[in-house]
Amino acid sequence: MASPPGLFYAYAKNIRDDSSYRYIIAFESRQVSDEWWRVVTASVDNGYPRFAGVKRLSAQWYTHDPAANAFIHETINDPKCAPQFLGKVMFTLLNDRDGRALSVSPVSNFTDHVSGGTFFIRSTLRPELFWYYHPDIGQILASTSRRTRFDLRIAAKDKALGTVMIGSDKVSISVAGQQDLDVGKNGLFQFDFSDFNDGNFGLNFLHKAASGDIVQGVVATVTRQNYGERWELVL
């Protein structure tokens, strides 16, 4: 989940042909790309159909329908869609296919943050350190020897499974469809998705786990924002 600060790129392809209206999109960050997409889809859901022809096939691949006036670059120019991203998103029109030139965007191996997906959670700074749910003590630990695949989903009932999660979403976490787990001593059954990236989870190093597990500590909420570690979702 925790992507480093920096540009994030995607392609947009014309759904009507293979030669025209192809774009590279540069986002201010990975987080901005997901937030932009949430606003674009919300405009359609709220009754403005112009960009219904813009589709997200993956985090780095979109399609649009110029024949239906659904030009993807217009999403940030249309005041009824996503004008707040005008200074954060840039669309560059590529040469038509027969122009024999293609600007290649950097390959980015990011996990797609879809609600209802299952993920391992690991430290950004120490990628060998994973969250592990210890069933005997009912706590989430950070371990270098074990890991657990967690189910993350948006808590709001109006957000369908498969919705891309953004930082402001309240999310819940569970193990293989079991009941939601609390994270940290404060019993957070729901927390902001941005807490992973903002350093709002740390470790309680005083804990000693049973059964000889190599455990660094109990995952705990941090009372002072940004004083914990950054964590990322991986498949």
C-alpha cells in the first residue's frame, strides 16, 4: 500500500480503435491516481453520464470512448467531474499508431487496492517484517517468520466490493472471512486506509509471543500521528 512519494504513470487507450487518442497519464502520486478515479466514478454515479465510457482495467490501464465525447483528458477540465485535479494530473497525447513512435511509461509493480481483496501487510522499511494474526492470543503481531493474508474492505455499505480504496475510506480487516479484527490496544475495528501510509501503526516491543515465533512486537496504534511505521499491501 505504502507507495513512495513521486510520479505515477498510466496509459489510456481509445476503445473504438487501435490507432488514435492514446494517452500517457502522469499523476502526482499513486494516491492521487486512486483519488482521481474515485471522483470520476462518483460523477457518473451521481447522475452525470459524460464519462461513463471511461473504464479502469487496472491501476495503470484505462480505456475511454472519444466517439461518445468521453475523452479521458477532459475529466480534469469539466467542472462537473474532477476539476480539483487540474494541477495534479497531466495527460499527454501519444502519436497515432502509424507514427511509429511510442513513449513508454515506467513499469510499476503496485498492488491494486481493491475493497474485498486479500493482502499480506509488510513494513515498507523492513520488507521481511509481516503482519501475522496469532489465533492463540487473538492479536496481530509483526513477524519475520510468519505472515497472514488479511481481507480488507471499505466499511461504508454504499461502496461495492472491487471499489478502489483511497486514504479517506474507513476500512475493516479480517482473516479469511472471519469477524473483523481490532488493531492495537484501542480496539480499532475500523480505521482510515491512509493509516498504513501515514505511520499510524507501530509496534509494542514489550510483548513476547508463545510457541517460539520470531516476533518483533504487537502491532499497535500510535497515539502521535506519523510516529509509527509505514506499511504496504502485497499479494
